[in-house]
Amino acid sequence: MKNGGTAMRQLINRLTSWIMLCHQNRQAYRTNARALADIRRIASLSPHLLEDLGFETASQQQGAGVQVWTRGAMTVTIFEQPGATDPLIDVTQQEKIDKT
């Protein structure tokens, strides 16, 4: 019975650790998704404020209505649509791959 109790305790500890890890990953995903949504909103309302957030203009194609801003692994692309009041905003973030 003693060995069964120890095995059960180890199983419970592993499950608890796994649940905590899942919760932390979910929180990180929600925080990242919220940050990307905030940047998308800023880009749609006042794209010039992206510079204040540390973004640099990667390219601005005159006449094409496309602006590309970058900061680290994050890219914000603003597509001005003829006849539309709101631009199309794409915010992407490249994930770092650890090559160790």
C-alpha cells in the first residue's frame, strides 16, 4: 500500500505541474494576443504613433498604399484600400526558434 501511495502522489504531482504549465502557456498566449490587438488598433487609428512605440518604417511604396513597419520580430503592414474608410492592418510576429 505504501508503494501505491507514493506512485499516486507522484502522479498527482506530475498532473499538477502539467496543469500549471498549461495555465502559464495560456496566459502568455492571451497576453500576446492582447498586445497584437492593441498594436493593430493603434496602427488603424494613428499609424504615426508606431514610431513612438519603437517601430521603424521598413518600406513605403508610394502610390501602392502600403506601409510596412518593423520592430524586432514584429511586422505591421498597413494596406490603404481605395474607397474604404478603414485600412487593412496585418500584424505578424515571427517566433524565435531555439537552435540549441
